[in-house]
Amino acid sequence: MSKNTSPTLRLIDRWKVLDMLGISESTLERLMVREIDFPLPRRISSRTVRWVEHEVQAYILSLETVDYFGQTG
């Protein structure tokens, strides 16, 4: 029996996206317009959009890591 390796498809609202990223609504809107790699939401109905959770998680993991303390080699 083989394991299913595809991610679970879970749709999340903008509030969950904001919480996952720790950003404001205006920053989310800016990311949607300016950041080519930011995942696009899916339209659920005429007034409702949702993001695919694993796409948001992948975006987070793709962000540049930062040496917060600026230590060198």
C-alpha cells in the first residue's frame, strides 16, 4: 500500500492568512499586488475568496532567512 504524499487541501480565509504571516491587512493587499510568488486566493463565491493553506505555508518556507544578530563566520 502506497502513502498519499499530496498535501491536504484546506481553504483558509484572510484572517488565518494574516495570522499565519503576522501581518496587517494592508500588508497582505500589498503582497497580493507586488509579490509575484505570493499565492493567489481562490474564488468560492461572488464575494468570498480563500487561500489554499499549503500554498501559504510554502510561501512562508520560501522566505529569505535572516541572520538576526548579524554574526559573521
